[in-house]
Amino acid sequence: MKVVNIDPVSRLEGHGKVSLHLDGDGQVSEARFHVTQFRGFEAFCQGRPMEEMPIITQRICGICPVSHQLASAKACDAILGVEIPETARLLRELLHMGQYIQSHALHFFYLASPDLLLGWNADPAVRNVVGVIANFPEAAKQGVGLRKFGQEIIKALAGKKVHPPFAIPGGVSDPLLPQDRERILAGFGQAHQACQTGLELLKGWLEKNVDQAREFANFESMYAGLVDDQGRSNFYHGRMRMVDAGGKPVVEFDPADYLEHIGEHVEPWSYMKFPFYKAKGYPEGIYRVGPLGRLNSADGLSTPLAAAELKNFRSLTADGLKGSSLLYHYARLIELLYALERAEEILSQEGICRREVRLTTRPQNDQGVGVIEAPRGTLIHHYWVDDKGAIEKVNLIVATGHNNLAMNRAVGLVAKRYLNPSSLAEENLNRIEGAIRCYDPCLSCATHALGQMPLKVEWFDSGGRLVHELRRG
């Protein structure tokens, strides 16, 4: 057997590599996406006071701190046994929308668009955000501004853009000031323009490359996400819904009962676990979360512009594209539009600056589960505490983990479709990386380690000898 390694995978958050295993005829027989970091948060949180968890766990990542803080605070609310004040709930959701705006803008304009706008075969030296700036200066400028706008929402609520101390057990730390509310509201015009620019670029690319989208890591799976009582996607709260490849409901449950429905498999070649739907077993219980998972599992979206764009998305995916991994990019931009609309709705509500934003009480329960839809997908925080509220046990399942099976499936399909046994063309190796980038994985969230994202590809001969190795970083 011959093995090719891609190490590191680039334009991702975290550390990982891809190994491609070739048979005696030089054809790809197996592909694996290895996550090489290790996260120890479940262990070193033991013994800490429950109140510290929203601050501690948001340090899992510098890209997704808001997501972890909110899931953690919701788990602590469950331990306290309280329903937080309505103003506090809205402010948490507003913080969440700021995270969506900055994260989705970052992924499309900085990480994904170089492949789409510059081409898979562009010079790697310019196939990045610098190349996008050089070739699409106005779009790049708008993308930078859009991400900044999302960060400004976070800063207005929490005082800083990264690792903000805001969501706490029982509510939030501070009310929203009226002057900050007005300042944020003034920025939505430009933000919507930037989002539309991204949508036009993506839809223009899809129109010209629909055949590529149809063949690029397009496979059937289940899809999952939180939905409200009308079946619409809800990023902050709701019931967990799984549907099959055709959109037919498979199961819907209270996310606090996730252990009854979701199992985790361990493979010896990756530090990241492989969640699966228990009723179907491993690996048949593969499901996808994140933008594509949410849109495919929900009945609709609650804001008008995003709902209209979703109709266009569904007319496109009805033509054999529903399972295409490249459709994650389109779904992500629709969610970006939704986040802008929802944030504006929240800020326009009367009473959003009320000062009743926190409840205090003693712990009422010995465990609590907090679940939200992080930008990358469903995020689960589960804590067990003693009678004083000290953490005894922690379980975290992050969005990237849910998609682990899907990312490995995508890597294998792209490798088998594009890799020529006689050629290691850089553009085809980049396509393999691009299959992973569709899912916008955050490997630091999944395993947690410091450092830059490396990529390694190894080729092994039929005897298992390493014959060629490529490294990046």
C-alpha cells in the first residue's frame, strides 16, 4: 500500500493532516482526516466552581469564544434551575448573532473565497486573503468591514471582542447602554451590502460551476440542527431535529437528552471522536451539522430576506445538489443574512436596554446541559456538580466533532475523484483541503492545542512503506 500525506491542512483553525492510502494499482482506497491536537478541558475543569465555567471554557478557542460561553452559561442555568430574564435572553442571542456575523464573514471572505474566486490551481502564494484583496478589492474591503461589525456588536455588549466576560449563570453581567444600541443600529446598512456582495459572488460562482458542485463531495447523510416550535432553525434554543437525506424527520428530542441519541466512537488515528446517531450505529449513523445541516433539517427561517434566499437555495439543491459539501458556503451566507436581520430585530425591541438582566440563586440540580447552534454546528456542554456547585465531570461535544465522519467521507470522495496516481498536482491536493474547509472546522475546539494549523500528505506503497511526503507549515 502507498500513502500520501497532506500535512498541514491550511486555512483552518487548528492542527490536522490528511493521509491517502493507495492500493496496488495506485488508486485511492482510503482517506483519513487526522486531528493531531489534544484538548484536556474536560479534565482540568474538574474541581472548579460552576460560576467559572463560562470564562474557562471560552478559552477553548479564540474564534468561537462566544459560542462556548453561551453553551456553558445555559448549562449553568440548568444547574441553577432558573429561567433567565427575557432581556438577558435577548442580549445573549444578540451576542450570539454578533458571533455568527464575524465568524461567517471570516470564513467566506478570508478562508473559502480564495479557492472559489481565484481557482483551485491559483499560485498558493496568492491563493489567500491577500490574493482576494488584490483581485477583488471592494469585496475584500466589505468582508473585512462585515467581520468588524460582528465584533463591534460583541464589544458593545461585553467590553471586548475576544473572550468577552458577558454571559454568566443566571443571565448576563451588564445591560445594553442606549448609546451603544443606537451606534450598532447605524451600521446595518453597510453590513447588509457586504452580505449581498458575498451572496452575489457565491451564486455567480455556482452558476458557472454547478457541475463541479454536483460532483464535489456530494453524498447522502442525515442532517441535524435545533428548531423552534414552528420547525424553523433557531440558533440559540430549540429541540434537536435529525432528518434523513431526503429531508424526512428521523427523530426530534430535547437536546438535554442527547446521550440517549448520540454516541461517540474512537479511532486510533485521530484525537477527535466520531459522534454518530445511536439508532443507526457507527458509521451508518453519520449526520451533518452546521449551515448545511441546519438548513436541510429545518422547515424554514424566521426573517424575511433569509427566508427568501432559502427558497432559492432549495430550488437549487432540488437538482441533485442537496448533499454537496460546496453548498455549505451558500448556506453559510444565508445564515449570515439571517444573523444580520435577527440582530436588527433584537435591537429594535422595546425594553432591550432594561436593567433586569440577572437572577441569583443556589444550585438546584446536580447536572445541567447547555446546547446552542454555534456557527459551525451544534455545541453541547454537559456539567455534573456536587452540592456546593463544584464541577465533578464535564462532557463537551463540539460542532466539528459532529462533522468528523462527514469530513472524512468528503476527503475520500474528493481524493478518489481528482487524484491521478501518476500526478500529485498541487491543485488536486488543494481540492482535498477544500473539502475540509467546506465544513469550516475548528480543530482547536475539537481537541484544543496552541499553534498554527499544519498540513501533511503522505503516500505509502502497497507494502506500507512511506514513499513520498508533502508538508505545509
